[in-house]
Amino acid sequence: MPGSAPTNKRFFPRTLSACAVLFALPLAGAGPDSDDDDPMRWDRAEAQLVLERYPREYIDSVMAAKGVGDNRGMGDSVSLPFTYEKLVFDGGWGFLRAGWGILIAERDDDSAVYHFIGKVLSNNFVSTFYKVRDYIHTVCDANSLYPLLFEQHIQEGRYGDHRWNLYDHQNGMVYYHDKKRELESPAQAGIHNYLSLLYALRTRELVPKDTFSIRTFYHRKDFPIKFTVHCRETIEVPAGAFECFKLEPRLMGEGRGFTKRDKLTVWIADDEARTPVMVKAKIKLGSLSARLLHYERK
């Protein structure tokens, strides 16, 4: 339950990379004869997701106990060309349909923050034997997109887990839950989580053959993720045809699920919003993919 320490023994699904979750890839495959032929049924699955967040009072009490101050307004100013956005991805394993990934961004001008939300939803076929309803939420400074709070609420089959990270950029620390313990780790100011990373990436100028790194805190450690911009390509997905940059992220260090041996390719549209269009990942269990199905923004 939000507000209490997690009780489960594992940190995150071992079969899925953190970077794949970052781009909202589901977990398993559906059979070709399933009743999920209509790709727009994601809205029904989303309606079944019980939204859980840690109570504001609980987060405030943790911040006070750790001495975490107001970290808004730090870092260089960046901007996203929208105050609201919803992206829906149709995900699969190999040639089989699995479910949906949903990314939502919403700006709160009163608090000067963005709320970024990720949801992973298995379709009806997968849900008969392994129902997935994952909810990930990060609060970021609206000026720099530095994360202030990260929380994940995982429900996969019989497994459930609730976790949080608090970021103290002023003092270079991350406070987090690890199983039943509250721990802390030194980290560079401006470090991201795997959800805020995606939106920070979308504010960058992309040039073919360019390389750059973004630091990310995942599972107790501060990892640099190196991005290589390979080329421009025209990509067709259910949401339409897009002129895209082809990027390859590489985790510079060993992770729990996604390692230097795995391969992840991301296509981001060459438009004002830098819309994520498609993802392909090759990991130990095969190939994962996600294609943009629907988008809306204000």
C-alpha cells in the first residue's frame, strides 16, 4: 500500500529492461487468435487500472525527515511544446501482440511541475494467465525537468510492489526504498529516472552521428546511458508516417534486466514535440517492440 514499506522480495520484473519500460513496452505475447484484434481496446484496459500514489502527507514527512528542500528552479531551462500529452503504444513480443504502453504528461502551473505517468497494460489474452497493470509516476521541475519524486506501483500476476525515490539535487543525494529499508545514495545533480529520461531526451537537439549521455538512477546505482543518433528514416506506424531520428541507447554498466549485451533502438520524430514513434529491443527472451498507436496533446 502507498505510504508503507514494500513487502515483496524482488525489485522489478527480471524479464524486462528498465529502458524498455521507459518506452512503455509490455511484458508478454498474445496469441494470434485472441479477442484483442481491435488495437483501440487499450482504453478498456486503462479503465481497469487502479491509480495509486503515495499520499502527499507521507512524501512531505519523508522529505522533512531527510532534510530535502525545494529543488525546483535548479538546472538549465528547457521546454516541452505542450502542457498535456498522451501517447499510446501497441506492444508485442516477436510477431505476437501483448498489450499497451501509455505515456501521459501534464503540466501543473500552480506547482511549477510536470507530472509524467507511464502505464503498462496486458491485453485480454495475456491477462487470462498473467495480468499486468503497472503504474509509474514521476514529478519533475517544470523549468529543468529534473525529477523531484519517482514512484512505481507494480501489479503483475500475483506480484505487487510499491517503491519511491526522492531526489535532493542541491546536496547530490537520492533517497529510496529498497525492499523494507529506506536507503540513500550519492548521485549527480540533475540525475534522471527511466521515465523522466524520455522527456529530457525530447528537449535535446538531435543531429545524425552525434553522441551524448544522460545519467540515470536505477536500482541503487547512478548509470550513464549513452545515446548514438544514427540517421533519419521514414517510419510508418498505426498513428501515421513520421520522419524520424534513429537512436541507439546503451547502458554503460551492468543493470538488473537491460545490460550492455542487449540492444535497444528508438525512433523519435523530427517534429517540434520530438514524438517517440517506435521502439525495438532485443533481449535474452527475444524481441520486443512498441509502435505509436494514438497521440493527443495540448
